[in-house]
Amino acid sequence: MAKESSFDVVSTVDMQEVDNAVQQAAREISQRYDLKDTGSTLELNRKDGIVTVTAPSDFICSQVVDVLGSKLVKRKVDLKAVKWDDPKPAGGMKVRQTGRVLQGIDQDTAKKIAKDIRDLKLKCKPIVEGDKLRVSAAKKDVLQEVISYLRNQDYGQPLQYVNYR
């Protein structure tokens, strides 16, 4: 019998790149003419993966988020990796908006991906293992078909394909 080939579907973000992007965006906010004296702040809690933007209005808050987004793109961090909440009023006539950096695939999304792979009717077996998904098959061509199918789908977070053997 032939040896089974497999690969893992994961969703990871390099937090060092996110940290660098936040620092660059904070520097740009402190120097940019239209945002310099607004009192806007940008903070990252690396442990929890939470980005917090504090600004005097919704418009300026969205401007700060756009600056951060441009810095993330330059550092090759997918924008889908950060889920932003709605802006909420904070003390002192300010607005606060938080964003959560997605790490790992949650169970519901993993089950949906596994169901979509099974619906392809290919001879492969998707297995949910914690915050990742392992797909195994006898032929590597089948695995390549699964990868190309998953690249064309949108699951609301970036996916990477690792441990291809």
C-alpha cells in the first residue's frame, strides 16, 4: 500500500511583524500633519493579540486604522488577520476601537473547511486537530487540488498550508 501524503491548514500571524507595523503606524500618527495634535494613540497587547486605537472622533479613528492597515500590508500581514470591533465611546470625549489578531482556526471554521473538502468528493480525509486541520490522501495530486480549491474560498481569515509531505 502506498504511503499517505498530508498537509496542514493553519492560520498564524507573525506577532513581531504586527508589533513592528503598530510601532511604525504610531510613529507616522505622531508626525503626520492631519493626525499630529489629535491625541490619537495606538497600542498592542502582544500577549492577548489585541490592538487598541483611541481617537477623538470616529473619522480620526478610521484614519488611524487605515494607517495601521497600510503598515500591515507593507509587512505582508493579511488584513483579514485582524478583526475590528465597532468604535465605542470612551471617557473624555474620545472613541476607542479594538482589533483582535486571529491566531489559529476556531472549531466552527475548521468544521466548515472539512465539510467543504468532503463535498469535493475527492479521495482525501480532513481531520480537525485543535486549531489546525490536517488533510491526508494517497495521491499528492488530490492534495494539490484541495489546496487550489481552498485558496479560492474565503473563510474570513488567512490560511497557510504547511507540513506538505
